[in-house]
Amino acid sequence: MNDSSLSLKKWHSLYALSRTMLSLAQSGKWDELIEQEVAYVTLVEDISRIPFPPGSHMLQDQAQVVLAKVLENEVELKQLLQERMSELQGLISRTGKQKNLNIAYGRLSGNILFPGEINEMNQ
């Protein structure tokens, strides 16, 4: 197998991997997605080391079509990741508020308060 066909094969592998990653994100399988990112980056690095030789315009055109599809997947994947990040930020915010409530009410637990004593506790 020559370098040109190997390079094109790697481009197709990259596209297949990008589809897999997008599917994992759409399914909410975030841990599995993260595991695939290392393979994705490694494959991109491999592709960058095997350039198409001069005069291989047909293979370059095919690679450009595959690249366009990969980039479309990346755009959609980034959108899903941004949505997930927003969701996690909301969870973190709610957790912080819950912790503050637990601290505030924890000081009062086990105590019986009578009218007028609440003002004394705040002083």
C-alpha cells in the first residue's frame, strides 16, 4: 500500500471515528466519548505526517470531501459538548446552593426554638 492510499484510508478512519464520537455524545455516553478522543487526536497526528504526494489531485479531492464531513461532525459534537457543559454548570450551582442550605439549617437542627429566640440567634 502506497502512502497516498494509506493516507486516504486514514482519512476514512477519521470520519468513521468522528461518527462514532458523535453517536456517543448523542447517546449521552460521555465517558466512552472521552476514551475515543485520544484515538481521534492520534489519528489526526498520523494523518498530518503522511501528506499526499504532488499530482495526486484525485486523492486530495476525495480527502477534502471526507474532511468536510469530519468538520460537520465536529461542529455538531462541539454543540453537544457545550450543552453538556451548561448542564454540568447548573448541577454544580445547585449543589453549592444545597450545601449552603445544609450549613444554615444544620446549625438549627436538634434545637427547639421558641418565638423571639430566632432574633437572638442572629445577633
